[in-house]
Amino acid sequence: MVFFIAGLGVSAWAPLVPFAKARADLGDGALGLLLLCLGTGSIIAMPIAGVLAARYGCRLVLIVSTGLVCAILPVLATGSSRPLLVASLFIFGVGMGSLDCVVNIQAVIVERASRRPMMSGFHGLFSVGGIVGAGGVSAALGIGASPLVATLCVAAGILGVLAKAAPHLLPYGGEGEGSVFAIPHGVVLFIGILCFILFLTEAAVLDWSAVFLTSTRGVQPHYAGLAYAAFAGTMTVGRLTGDAIVRRIGGPRVVVIGSLIAAMGLAFATLVPTWEAGMLGFALVGVGCSNIVPVLYTAVGRQKVVPEHVAVPAISTLGYAGILVGPAIIGLLAQVSSLPIALMAVAILLLGVAASGRMIQG
């Protein structure tokens, strides 16, 4: 339920971006810099949230961070000054980063205690929350609701789900001892680098798939977003069915096979010169990527080098770094070469993940 809350909260912001851009009279460049505030707040908050979870328990941190998200959403829906939006997005990032980090800490603990794969299903509910949040807010705005009313409905829904989930959240936040802050090293750094590549891939599809289809395949702009919809749809289905797959073939094989499928999808989209191939290729990327990150979180929960209240924030931070810098890296590569070559570079990184997959603890 809290993974669903996390997906619902972050996706509710996406349909509000054009409204915020218009209210604050922002250009594209200024909007891009503004959006960095969200990621910056998340990255700063994650290691702190891990410390707080270890000290005060997952339950308290999840309740406070969810409350912070609910409180700031109406401000994002109505704020018109740039300083207010900067501060609000930073605070929203703090809340979402803390929520995303600590819910994964709890998921690691619960899955380990259950002795069966559960992580893909957890992350699948994040994807479902994302679909409900973006679709619900868009539908509300489409029938004439104001951004404030739409976000108040989202906040009320989140608080209702939280009230149901809160009694079952863990009153503790980690197993093992160690320093509260630590630089990732060893297997944690290795897993974090793989997370960076996977999150970079997701960001590449989110930010560049529509541009790719319009600029190289002649797709009309109002249809180009279907590429990300295909990616998100196959990823959601893959995660909701992923626990059974992990149980059947094991985590290392999921990483190897999934990375190969995702790399093949990017290659298919870029090398076959039709828009249909592009759509199918991005859908295959969703299939391949769907269960790799959940497997990596499971692996970080099984390692004994670093306690999870330090390790989970570390790999989450590296993953978010991929989201932040990935689109910019692809843009630079596209500038000096071409967008298809830049996307093929991502496919090569995925082949590196596949080659490393058998090193993941199953």
C-alpha cells in the first residue's frame, strides 16, 4: 500500500507541470532547472531518511514523509512565484525521496523474513500508483476540476490509504549495525552502478522516446507519447507477474535475460526504420527492465557488508542520479552524433549489466 502511495504521489505532479510553467511564466530552460530541485531534494533526503529509519523506525518516517508530500501538493498546484516553486519542489523531493527510500528498506526486511520473492510485486504497485495518479489527475483536469481540487483529492486518497497501512508498518528500520553514513563500496557500489544504468534507461525512454519517434520516424507529436505508454504498460505487467518469474528462474537469470531483452528492444527501435518497430522496441525495454531493479534491491538486502539502512539509501541515490543526469548525457551524445546512436549507447550499457548479472546474489 505504501509503494502504491509513492507511485501515486510522484505521478500526481506530472500533469501539473504545464500549469506551473504557465503560472510562473517559465521558459523551457528555466523549467528544466526548476525540475532539478525535485531530484536534488530526493538525493539529499535519502541517506538522512535511512538514518532516521534506523533510529526511529520505518513507520514514523513513512508517516511523516507521506504527510509532507500531501501538504506540499496543493502548494505545487497553486504556486506562481519562482522562489515558491523552487522551495516547494525541493520539499516535495525531500518527501518523495524519504518515502521511496524507507519503503524499500521495509520491503527488504519483509521479503527477507518471508523467505520468498516479493519485491517485484511491491514495485509493481508503485507502477500501478503511477498510472492511477497521472491518469486520475489528468481526468480530473479534463472534466474541469482546478489543479488545487485535483491535488486535494489525491492528498485525501493518499491519507486514506496511509491510515489503513500505518498500523502494519515496521516500528524498526534495519538489521545489523554500522555507521549511519558510509560511502558505498564493494558489492553495494556494484549494485548501485547497475541501478544507475537501469534508472538511466528508464529516464531515456521517458524523456527521449517521443522525441525519437517524431524526429526520426515521422510520428505526429500527439501520438509520440504512446511509446512511453507501451514501456510503462509492459513494465507494470512484468512487475506484477515478476515474483513468480524470480521464484522460477532466480534473480541472476532475471538480470541477465532482462538486460538482454531491454538491449534488444533499444536496438530494434533504433535500427528498424519504422514507427511500429519503435513502439515494439520500447515495449520490449519495459519487459526487460521490469524486474531487474527489484532483484537488485533484494540482492542488497542479502549482502552483509553494509546494513540495509545505509545500503538501500546508497543504491537509491545512485539510481536517482541516473534519472537526473541520464537525459542530459543522452542529449549531449545526440548533439555530437545522433539520437539513435545515443540510444544504442544505452543498449551497450545494458549488455554490461547482462554480463554482470551472474555476479548478483540470487
